[in-house]
Amino acid sequence: KTVFVIFMVLVPILLLNMLIAMMGNTYAHVIEQSEKEFVKQ
């Protein structure tokens, strides 16, 4: 039972962390692309 409780606490935190990392990566990519487009014009 203890292992299950630890699992239920850790998994959502890890998933949320992965989601934040993916969003941060996407945001950085979008900024990079917009800078390239700005330089082109």
C-alpha cells in the first residue's frame, strides 16, 4: 500500500514536469523561428 501511495504522488509530478519541459521547449522553438522570420524581412 505504501508503494502505491508513493507511486500515485510521484507519477503526476513527473508527468507535469514533462509537460512543462515540452511547453518550454516548444516556446523556445517558436521564439527562435520568429527571430529568423524577423531577420528575413
